Amino acid sequence: MNKKLLAIFYAILAAALYAINIPLSKLLLNYIDPTMMASYLYLGAGIGVGILFLITKNKDKEVYEKITKKDLPNVLGMIVLDIAAPILLMFGLLDSASSNASLLNNFEIVCTSLIALLVFKEAISKRMWFAISLITMSSFFLSFEDISAFRFSWGAILVLLATLCWGLENNCTKNLSKKNTYHIVFLKGIFSGLGSLIVALCMREKFAMIEYFALALLLGFVAYGLSIFFYIKAQGIIGASKTSAYYAVAPFIGTCLSFVIFMERPTLAYFLGLAIMILGTVIVVIDTLAKKHSHTHKHTVTHRHNGRTHSHMIEHEHLHSHYLSEQKHRHRHNKAEMC
């Protein structure tokens, strides 16, 4: 029980650390150009997680698969998408409220699920389809600057495009799930950070002053690096699905921080989006925590053929969604058939 409580604490801490990304990034954008900011965040994550790996590598007894040439498309896809996503997010933050942007980050759930369905042919439950519809509707409301005039916020559109990139990236990273997580995060942090830096230099953005550069690296380490570190620790105790369910609270923590830091006044569109987003997120959490267990049915089939009686067993299995525990039940039915 103590381990589970500690795991829940780790999962919520991971969500809280990630939640500070948007409001604090928006604050630092007053002193750092957006593409440079994206670069510093990922470099901070890569460097920080690399140091964590060096500290913990002798304690980690788990055996991981090595990255091979076969994994190259997923690794490259992950890096390229992690270059595009934070750049889009940073430019989106320049032209949108931090609270709105925090909530819009939950659209990543929609993008990840739909890409998993369309590209990787994964099944999506009816409950998850309903949640996707609600989150999409919420994102629609949050994308308008003035709901009465129906004027799009281009900042919100850029944030949504960032979540689309991260949705694609999540599916690339998922295909690398059997690899060492520290290696994956280090690769994406360093190479995505350097890629963003090259883009920033091509755009003639200037390097930030040393104090803001250091703060951006620190934010990247905390909001991305440490967040992933505690996510992994929680995942090792309570599993991936439950950990990701707790992680869904991050946008709401980010929204609260935005109100405190920027004293933003919520609009009607925000309240509509918030209500629908909360409902959609709750359904995602319920669907994530739902466990599937199987029922195996055995049928003894007896039939008569050419004056002789034959008996044989037919066994089939079907799945149901339930909560908390995973069980397997066997039922025996006798059934007589005449041929």
C-alpha cells in the first residue's frame, strides 16, 4: 500500500512538473526568441536526463533491447516531430492565453488516439470515442478569441498543431517502448534541441542572455526531464495505464498556474471549454483505468453420425471491460446436437 501511495505521488508530481511548462515558457518568451526557447527546453531535458542516467545506471537491473537500424524511422520521426512541436507551441504562446494553451494540450489525447487507429490499426472503445468528441468540441471553443464574433485565435491553432505533432511523436515513441527510456529521452532531448537551434539560427534569432538561457535549460530539465523521470518511477509500480490517467491532470494544474502568474481573466469560451474538457478527461481516465479480462467458455458438443455418438470440446474466449482486477473465468456447458 505504501508503494502504491508513493507511486500515485510520483505520477501526480510528474503531471505537476510538466504543467509548469506552458506558463513559465510564456513568461520566458519575453526574453527569449520562440525557436531558441524550444531548443533550450529540449537541450535541458536531454542533458538533465543524461545526468540522471549516469547516476542511476548501476541501480537499474532491467534488461532493454538495443536500438537497431529497424528502429531508425521511428527515432528520426520522433526527433523531427519534437523539433516542430515545441516551436509551434512557443509561437502559439505568443498569441494565446496561457490558460487556454494549457487546456488545449489535452487535444494531444485525440491526436494520439486517432493516429493509433488510422496508422497502427489500434482499437478505440466507444467510451474513448465519446471522450475524443468532447475534447475536440472543447478545443473548438478554446480556439476562438471572441466566441460571439467567431474569430479564430491563430495562437490556439498553432498550439493545436503542436499537439498534432506530439500525437504523431507519441506513436513513434511507443514503437520504441522496449528500449531504454533514458536513452530515448536523451536522444530526443539532445537531437531535437540541436535541430531547433539550427532552425533558430537560420531564422536569425539571437542567443539569450546567460541568465535566461540557464533558466530555460532548468525549466526543460524540470518540466520535461524530471517529469519523465518520476513518470517512469510511477509506471514501474502501478503500470502505464494508471500512470497516464493521473498525468491527464497536468493541463488543469497549468491553467491554475496561469491565473496566478498572469492574472488572466477567463472568457466565456474558456468556461465552456473547461466544462467540456473536464468531462472528456474524466471519461479518458475511466477508459484508461478499465481493465479487460477474458471469459473462456467450454462447450461439450455431442452428436450422432452413422449410428455412432461422438463428443468433443469447443472452447472460445471473449473479452469484457471491468475495473480494478483482472480475472479469468471458465464456464462449462453441455449441449447436444443431432446431425
